[in-house]
Amino acid sequence: MVKKKQPYDIECECGMKIRGFSEHHAKQNLKIHKQTSQKHKELLELKKKWLKEK
């Protein structure tokens, strides 16, 4: 019989739910989410700055 994994959810400060199959996995996914979303914000700011200069 195949064992089913139960999802574990953590909510980020931005309101997005991050899911993993263990507490550790969910925390790692949250860490990745925070890093990528911060970079996304930085890129958007640079894009706005670049468009203003044009």
C-alpha cells in the first residue's frame, strides 16, 4: 500500500500560503519564496527607474 503524504502549510507575511510535505520542507519552500519575491521586487524597482530615465 502506498503511503500518502500530508501537506504542511505555512503562511508568508505577504499572505501567500507555502506548502511542503513536512515542516522542514515547507520552511525551505518559504525561504525560497522570500528570496525570489525580494529579487522580483528589486527588478520591478529597477524597471520603473529605467523607464523614468527614458
